[in-house]
Amino acid sequence: MSLLSYARMILWSFFGIRRRAGADQELARVKPGVLIAVGISIAGLFCLLVWTMVNVAVRTFS
């Protein structure tokens, strides 16, 4: 599986709108270590994005 496939699987799980049949097929082929690393990376990027947006909003409106 490619990193893009892992990222797509993680993002679908964040939204919670993945079909069960598709998820079962993908979970049979994943490597847990890569899945955890990609999940932590995406969560970190999301936190960085929120932090940046808050800093921009505070500087703009104060």
C-alpha cells in the first residue's frame, strides 16, 4: 500500500464515514507501524493548522 492509501484511510476514519466492507478489505493489508505513524503525522499537521489559524486570528483581530 502507498502512503496516499494510508492517508486516505486515516482521513476517512477521522470523519467516520467509511463503509464497513471497504474498511475490512483495507485493514487486511495494512502494516500497523506505518498506519500509526501516518495517523500521528496527520493529527500533528491538523494541530499545527489549527494553532496557525488561531495565531493569525488573534493578530488580525487584536
